[in-house]
Amino acid sequence: MKDSLRPEAVQAVKKAELAGMRVVMITGDHSITAQTAAKEAGIYKDGDFVLSGTDIDALSDEELAEKIAHVSVFARVDPDHKLRIIMAFRARREIVAMTGDGVNDAPSLAAADLGVAMGVIGTEVAKEASDIVLLDDNFASIVSAIEEGRSIYKTIKKVVLYLFSTSLGEALTIIGALLMGFPLPILPGQIIWLNFVTDGFLDVSLAMEPKEKGLLKSSFQRPKKYLIDKPMAWRMLFMALVMATGSLFLFSQYFESDQAKAWTVSLVVLAAFQWFNAWNCRSENKSIFRLNPFSNKMLTGATAIVIALQVFAVYNPFMQKILHTVPLDLIDWVKIIAVALLIVLAEEIRKLLARKH
């Protein structure tokens, strides 16, 4: 008599382990039965230990936390044992996901960092105690969900990086102008235009970035306590300083002779910085020249739209009155694009150094 494994189970366990996760089996079955099934699934390997409920009762919480580092199968366990196992892993500062289907699993599902209930055979009590309900009762779906979750996490970081760096760049431009005794380099209405129009299109399209490759590799960085970690904060500041320096340099070339043109140049160069910065934020380490520009059609389209809207804001008489802009010459556009491209150059150098380390 045998309850066969699902065909995809072995491959799913391998993917989970390659992703840096450890899979253990907790069951009420006999130790030999559990060990055999776990070995077939790829969970139990030579050198691992099998711990029974009786063995767990003989151990203190501290001893259990130390011993489970080499245990891949827990057999003949009851609900109290499951709860102790969860707490032992958490005592080791491990992030624990627990699957279950019965009423007796509810305490351990609630105690785990992530409780996963079976949606087909699971009881309502187990579902209520869980964070996620698995509709197909398939372990492979958990691995797919992990990959999707990592993709969502990376995408959120990209959008936050883009929004914070561009907003900080605008703020530093204004602060820098005040400290240097310059007139205000950008007007309130122009800031609203940048934040709602330029940012509005680009941040939404950046969120549509396709899933990166290698998300299920063990090298994936475990999320920190805060979404914005130290390297990300430094990256934001680095980008913002490039934006502020470039914007103030161009503004200083115009404001003494033509204030209206200086405001227009500041508005356009900050917008151009945002165009290029959105493409910078597509990847943390990969060069933008190695990324397929059409893999995110939303970003390609959004970039074209915001460029068209920016030209409209500069040359349309109605928008000129609202945003206090004036027409720019070709040489002005050449200067603006040349300065704005500095953010691409700066990020390419940073990415190159990051790849080497």
C-alpha cells in the first residue's frame, strides 16, 4: 500500500532548496514510513536525522532548537510537538512557513510566520488560522508563489527607488539654489507637473517590469527589516545629487540673462533626468544597454508619452501661461539631454563596480 507522491513534488522540492529554503516533513506517520517518503521526495538526505514525538518530549526547548539543524523528518508528532518545532525554528531566527489541513494544525499554522492551508482537503479552522489558502493543494504552487512574491518585492523596491530619488533630486535642487544665493530654480506649478504627469506615467509603467530571471536562486537577498535599506538609501542620494548638480549647473547658465528661460530649462532637465532614471531603475546591477527596451512595452510607451507632453508644455501657448515656460532652441535641448544623460553614466559606473564586488 502506498500513497504516491505527485509527479511535480520532487522537482518542486529541488526548486525550493535551490531558492535557499529548507524543506522538512512533519507527519503523524511511523518514522520508517516518513523517512521513506521524505527520501523519495528529496527532503531526507544521507546524514539527516529523523526525530519522533517521543524524542521531542525528551528534549528541552534549547536542546530541540540546537538539534533541528540536522533534522529533516519529524514523525509520530501531535499538535503540541508541531508547535514546539515551529518555536524551535523561530528561536534559531529562521523564517518559518507551515502547511497544514486539519483542525489540529491550526495552532502551528497561526504560530508560523506564514501559515499555508490546503484549500481542497483543508478544514475551515485551518483556513481561518492561515495566511494563505492553497487552492490546488500542490506544493509546487508554493514554490511558484515564492517566485512571484520575490518579483513583487523587487518591483516595489524599483518603484520606491525611482520615486524617492527623483523627489529628493527636486528637493536638493531647490535647497542648493537657496544655499548658493540663486533665485528659485523651479516654480510650484512646475513641481506639480513633474510629480503628477512625468512621475505619474513612469512609476506605473515601471511597476509593469517583467519578472527577473534567477529569482529562485539561493543568492536572492533576504528582505531586510526596512524596505529602504542602507545601499538603497545611498543609491537614492547618489542619483539625487547628480540631478541637483546638473539642474543647478544649467540653471546658472540662464537665470541672469533670461529668468523665464532658466525656469523652462530647469523644468525640462529635471523631467529628462526622470525619463532616464526610470530606465536606470529597471535593474539593480544590469546595464540598461543589456536590457531589452521592448520587454516592458508600458515603460517604452510611457516614456514616449511624457516626452511628447513635455514638448507640448514648452511650445503650447496655453501651457506656457500655466507653467511659465518659453520655447527652447535646438542648442538648449542638446545641452539638456547631454546633462541629463549624466545620470545614466553615473549609474552605469556604479552598476559596473557593484558587479565586480
